[in-house]
Amino acid sequence: MGNAKIKPRSDALLLDYQKRWVLDTSRLKIMEKSRQIGISWASAYSLVRRKALDTARLDGWVSSRDEIQARLFLDDCKRFAGILDTAVKDLGVQLVENEKTYILEFANGCHINSMSSSPDAQAGKRGDRLLDEFALHKDPRKLYQIAYPGITWGGQLEIVSTHRGSHNFFNELVTEIREKGNPKNFSLHRVTLEDALDDGFLFRLQQKLSPDDERQAMDEADYFNFIKSGCADEESFLQEYMCVPADDASAFLSYDLIAGCEYEKTPANLGETSNLADLDGKALYIGVDVGRRKDLTCIWINELAGDRHLCRRLIVLQNRKFSEQEEILYRFLGLPNLRRCCIDATGLGMQLAERAQERFGSYRVEGVTFSAPVKEALAYPVKAAFEDRNVRIPFDRNLQSDLRAIKKETTAAGNVRFSADRSENGHSDRFWALALAIHAAADGAAGPCRFEPSEAIRISSEQYDFNHPQRRIDHESKEPAKWPF
């Protein structure tokens, strides 16, 4: 089964690059790696193997990017305990320093504690440290500062990650090892997708895939091209699979800024367009970047809570008719707690913006025509929100790519221009939808939105006709500050 040309050297559990990592007993070791090549899995095996020894005395502490990854890591540990015929007891989930921690207990009294990314939860703990997907944590530098003293009385500190931009602390550590004499004395490992394929990764993968999976017919070159073509852009491929950090110097938003504003747990209803009950009572602001064929139409909905813009919906539409786009957008525009919506009225978006204004009123919908000065006015508040950590966004690779794709350029005439390359992932459509949503909430825009007691409402066809002249007069006040909100 499968068409892989390179087979592993043996039937051993681990491939060669995994084996080198597991057998490295250095006090400090670090790996820059491709995504999804089984390094976290191999690290789970290594940790179980060490904690199961009769001579083991120190616990193991694992820091994953989020709670889901923490639970999956411990599931791998339990499976390896069974393979190694080691008696373990699953202690379930416990709170350690207010952090949910999944705990596995061994017969010798040692534990593996798997938790998410809170650096403070690592304080005061002794024993082995594994910092998984290190660069994806909100504050890698702080995590390292707190985790490192934990091996003072013994144990290993292992750092595993794909890259997350050239300015990330993970890349600083790798650069320090390669170019500055390795003052911390790390043992450095590097495994790209190409390295993994050369060690028989595709053969192992095809043994696990279903017989009808399209990847069964691929050899190593086919699989490499398949992965590359599926990435959002060239920069994403090089970073995620080839251990080449993205250049933060040319990007408007660095990866550290983006990571610092990602939800710990992405909201469950992020793409929901039918059941909107979770949006009740929230002050909502919408940004819409319009596309039809080549580009995407993105509907970004924020809740403004204090000064924070909290993403509650991110609807991405591709190759959808304008009538379908309108139908979805109008469900949100009709919500009584929607304060304002800004729509890209450039080119294709002009009709969508005008029709929405006619139906819902210009107090609720604003068309924004993009130009170089307008884009500049939209872009800087986005960066300020990220710098102040006043925005919360979902963890999504395509969204990261969109946010990273925006480049600030200065023309020969000294004018500032914001540009992005077009790809299958769009034309930074998610970035501009977010920018429009933040703009919708700008300048204290909290309405106008008048709340009326239900007994005072006269039920009539005119009451719910957004185009009725009296309704537009009532609601399109030129002095909204006088209205109750």
C-alpha cells in the first residue's frame, strides 16, 4: 500500500530523525522543525520512557500551545505507557496554579503534567521541561525565563517548535546558537519536510492513511509539491515546513503581535450564520471586504467590550453570488444590537454597500471607498489595537497569512502605500475586514441605537420597513449623542 520510494531503515517505532531527538540526553536541547512530522509524538515517548524508570525522581512538565494540545499530548503518553507495558494512573484534570493540568502518575510516584501555555504555571516546579510549539506561545521569552530555573536540581529542558517570524524569541535562540557561539550550550536539531521525507516519513504516513486517500498514489516529490501547493503562500510554506522564519522586518504586523492577540480557545460559533443567539446583548460592529471570484468576501464581526475588539464571527465566502452574500450579511445587519457596519464600497462592493444602506439606513451602514490615504487611515488603528492587545482573534493559519501579507511601502514620491500579494488565500481580505470592523467602532461610534420598551412599540408593517420615511427620520438623527444608548 502506498507509492513511497523511501522506506525506513528498520521497522523500529521511531524514524531516524525522531530517534536522534529521543536519544539526545543534553541538558538543553532545541529543535526547529516542519509541521506534522511526529516530533511531539516522539517527545511523548521519550518522556514516558524516562519517567517509567525505577530511578526516576523528578516530574515532567509539558507546556503546550492550548488546552486541547495539552490533552492530546497526555493521550499519546498513555498510549506509549501501554506499548512499554508500564503501569500508570490517569489522574484526570486538576487545577495547578489555576491552570487546567492533565496528569499521569507512574508506579514510582513520578508524574507527567501536561498544561497549556501559561508561563506562571511553570513557576516553582522542579523537573523535566518540554516546551512544545514554543514559538506559538503568547510570550516565549517569559515562558523560557520561568521554565529554565526548574531544571536547577536536574532534568532536561526541551524546546520544540516551528518558526513564527524572525523577531520571535525562538528564532533568537536558534540564531544565537548558529551565529553567536552558542553561549547557553544548546544541542540544536533541525528537521525540514524534506529531511523527514528522506528518512521515510511518507512511507509511515501511507501505512496510516485509508486505502482511498489520494496521498497513497504519491511519491516523495509528489507529496512535497502537494503540501507546498496547499499553503497560503510561499512565506507560509518556507516557515511552516522548511524551517525558514518569515521576515518580520518587511511585514506590517509581526508574528509576535499576532500571537499575543489570539484566543486561548477559539469561540465555537465563529463561522455560524444561522444561530445568532450567542450575539444577543453584545455591542456589535461589522467590517465587510467584498470579493466575487478571485478574492474572498469576508464578514468580520467584533464585540466591543470596553476598549477591546473581540472577534465573534469571521465569515469567509468564496465564489458566492451577491444575492447569497447579501442574504448572509442581512441576518447580522438586522440584529437590534448591531451598532455600525462598514463595507468596502470599492468596485464590486459599491452595489452591496448601497443596497445595504437603502435597506438598513445610512446610520447603520457606511460604504468606504478604498484609496491610499483611506487604507493608511484604516491600517494604523489595526496595528495599534495589536500593540495594545486590545483585539482578540482566532488562531487560524489563513488569517495569520492574511495579516502577515500586508506590507507598508513608501513610493518614490514619498507616499505611503499598503499592499499585499494576491494568492489562493485571497488578497489580505481578512485584514481589511478587520480594519473596517475596528473603523466601525471608531470615534465613539456606539450607535445611534435607540432602545424602546416593547409595550411602546406599535406593531405595524411600517414599524419594520427599514425604508419607510418616518422610520428613517426617527433613527437617522444628526445628533446621536442626545439619544439614550
